[in-house]
Amino acid sequence: MFCFPRWSFALLLMGCSFSSLSTAADAPFSLMAEMATPSTAEQQQMPFVRAEKAVYAPNEKISIEYGHLPGNKQDWISVVPVGSSDEFYTKNWTYTRSAIEGSYVLDQGLASGDYEARVYFDYPTGGMVVQSRYRFKVARTAEEAEILLNSSQQTAVKAKQLFDIRSQLICRAITELPNSECLGLFQFFSATNGKDWRHNDGWNRSNRPCNWYGVSCHDNHVVGLRLPNNNLAGELPDLSAFTRLEVLWLSNNQLTGELPSLSNLTQLKKLYLNGNGLSGELPTLNQLSVLQDIHIYSNHFTGSLPDLSALVQLESLYAHENQFSGVIPSLATLSNL
């Protein structure tokens, strides 16, 4: 593990595997022990537990995924019938042994019924307090499981179609934002499982999107999306409609998949995506010339860091706890870092 220094800046790349620990231009950065670290509030992450599928056949192997745990030796995962008290458990449980993320596999599956996966912290100190839960079903037969899965998928498609129609009708009547930004908010809500957010006040219900939870506007444009620790899940949709966006703060959620292009977000100043499950290579960022903060640590990004030489206003970069590799791009032009 290694770190790069700060002069009057914050740069943290620990947990990455860069070739020869050098910059592309061999910039004269010397190692120092003092590091700028993110705030405690920013590092908090919401735990999650979920089954790999919504419906299983009887005795089919079941995989329960979990993540964002605190890493106590006796954090634990339990699977019980729906309706059981929080204190109830069966033989289907396991300690996570200090793991922050992982999976618990029931190789023999379960009998038909409705079940709930639960995560608890630090037994016995943490008590029998459920920190996160997820429901799934075991069908009576393999045939029924396939039918239920297909039915749920078809229902999801129809629901999305209805949602898209409804959002188009609502956005036609909204005057405080351009139609493209209004539709972009609806698409963002749908793609990140908005109905299950911790806070979604106003979203998909009010015709005043600038008053929706986490949305801020200026001069009839969205300038801020602030939804950290809010149980957002899924892949980020196209964000290109938000051309005036200045703050994108989605830390400590359950976002997955690749980061979409941000090239249209030319007014973006704050990019906070830390504490998710985002993966793949970072898109180019050089169009974001006013960007000041990049916090993308604790994800699963791979490949090389993109060229950052045009980000002359960049003040902080936190990219540790990813799987970056290769040569660090030149940072010589980033005098504010």
C-alpha cells in the first residue's frame, strides 16, 4: 500500500496498483506520511443484503450477497421465514468473519416458502437489531419458479413502460425545468430504484421537481443532486441532460455497473461517488474543466486513471480502494491539488 503526498492538496490513491509508482511525466512528488482523509460522515456506508434472484426452485442453491458491513468478526447473516421476529434464527446463519462484503451460500437450498435474508452487527454487543433485510421466494416446483420469474420480469417491463408514459405527461406540464432535465430526473429515479430510497419526498408525486428531496435548482436548471446514504441501487442512467449540474453527490449507496459519460456535465464541480459498487474504466473527465473534487474511492473501478491535465481547478482526488493499474497520468498542471 502506498500514498502520494500533498503539498496544499488532497490526493489519495492507496490500494491501487500503478506501474513503478510514477507519473507519466515523472513529476517530482515525494512520499509523505501526512494524508488528507475524507470526513467520517462521508465514509459512512449503508449495509445491504440481497438474494441473487427473486425466486428460486425448491432445494436450488441460494446465494445471499452482502456489503458495506463494518467488518466486525461477529457480524452475521441469517435467513428466516418471512414474519419471523428479529430475534428468531434457524440453522441458516453464518458469521462474516470480519468481511466487509461477500456472499453466504445455501448449497442445499430451501423448502418452498417466503424468506427474508437479514444482516446483524457484532454479536452479542450489537444485539438482535436487523441492519438490512431482503425478501425472496422459493417456489413449490421448478416450473412454478420459472413462471414466477418470467411473470415478474414481464411485470417490470410493463411497469417501466407505464412509468415512462406517466413521466412524459407530467413533464409536459412542468415549467420550472427544461423537458429534458425533468425526464432525466424521472429516468434517474427509475434506474436507481427510487421507490425504495430511504428518502424520496416529492419524487414522482409533485409537479415541483426543484423541491424534490436532494434536488437543487438555479435559473430553471438542476444544479445539484445530493442523495448520499439513501439506498440508491442499480446502474446510473444517462446523465447528459443535466448540463448545468454542479454537484453530483451519490456516496455510500448500492450503485453498480459502469459510470456513464459525464462529458456533457461541463459545469460539474463536485463528484462524490465513493462507497458504491461501480466498476469498469472511468470515462474521460477532461471536459469537466471546473471540477474541484473527485471522490471515487471504495468502488471496483479498473484500468488506468484517465488524463486529468485539463482539470486545472482540481483540489482533491480520492481514488483508493479500487483496482486501478498502469501509469499514473501527469499531474503537473494541477497546481491547486
